[in-house]
Amino acid sequence: MGERISVPQRSAKLKTRAVNLYYGSHHALGDITFDIPACAITAIIGPSGCGKSTLLRLFNRMNDLIPGCKVDGQVFLNDVPIYEKDTDVVVLRSNVGMVFQKPNVFPMSIYDNVVIGPKHHGVRGRRKLEEIAERSLNQVGMWDEVKDILSKPGQGLHMGMQQRLCIARALAVEPEVLLMDESCSALDPVSTSKIEELMVELSERYTIIIVTHNMEQAARVSDMSAFMMIDGNKIGRLHEYSETSQMFISPKDKLTEDYITGRFG
């Protein structure tokens, strides 16, 4: 079993134990063991190519979609292993939602973008779907702005609102965990600020894991930070993991300090 770098004090929502991931013959992640606390924001940071997004996608098995991908070790959600043969991946992905780098708004109305997930999971009543749409759009602070234009195309919204719409769509199926892969990198500063405020608000109810290259963002919004690096064999490894305040003020390792202060990366 891989060495556990740090264990958060609050209860863990997700756990990895000695996880190794391979793309064919390429060993992409090596011996990842750490706990991610519930109802908190965890930032995965590190230079390009160190496996941040690959690590993020472990938690909803999105890597399964890549030919030749193999995972050894264990990943747990609420202490239940998610890489068992009988795991219902559809259910897993409704429990662990994902928001991507660029808004992937579907070519349909604002309303239909939000309720597509609940419809897929069997919700049919019009009133129930309308309640879900209102609740989800309220959660991302959009309801008052779009309640009169729900039939308009979602792709007609500006970029920042498109990303909030994607978050609303993820929340519509009431996940426990929200994965956000560089979800602010394509946005302007005002939209970025709104998304960051939203993350903090949502973390009172949801477990949020973000991948970011923006050290200021990690320092502003995250409770925990996981610093990744590649070793001499080009394997992505968890180099340091701690509370963000500790890592950014007093990192345990000089390499961590060099990265978060911008000396490389």
C-alpha cells in the first residue's frame, strides 16, 4: 500500500489507496494514497503533464472511456469501492458530477440543458422537472437572470453564464461530489470571481475537487491542496498534501515552495 501523505481531520468523502493508473504501457499515476474531506474544496495543483486531470477523472471513472486504461488499487466513495466489476458507472457519475474546462452547453434550451440529467434518470413529471430547474438555477445564482428566457438556446448565453449553466446541470441530479477541471481558465475575471464565490457556497453542501493552474485561485477557495509532480520515470505522483493554509504559508518540501511561488511550472 502506498504511503499516506496526510489525512484530513474531518470525515473523508473519497479515499484512494495505492492507486496506479496505466494508459497501455505508460504508467501515468503512481501509488496515490490520500483522503478527500467531505463538504470542502480540495485543489489539485502541479505543472502541466503531472497527471492532475487523470487523478480527477479517477473519481467518476471517466478514464474508463480511454482505450487501454487500467487502474490498480482502490478508490472509495463513502467507503464503498467504485472500481468493482459490479459498480453501476451511470449511478456513480450521477453521484460524482463533472464540469469541464470549456462550457459544454448542449444545443438545446436553457431549461432542457438543466433537466436532461433528471429526465435520463427517469423523472417525467412536468412540475417536478420545473422545480428541479428552478432549484438548480437558483443554486448557481442564475434563476432571476434566465427565468423569463428558459426556452432560449443555452449556447446563446455569455461564457461565464454558460459555465454556471453547466454547473446547474451537474447539480440537477443532486450529486455528492463535484469535479471541476480548470473550470475558470476560459473565463474573464468577473465570471471567474462569480464561479469562485459559487464554489465556496456550494462546498457547504457538496464535496468539490478542482484542478487549477492558478495558485491565487487555489489559495482563495480551497481548504486542502494536493501538489502533484512527475518523477524521473515520468510517473505522476502525489508529492505533498495538506491544508491549503499550511501548504501556501509553510510547505513541507522545497519543491512545493518553488512551484507555488512561481519558480517553475
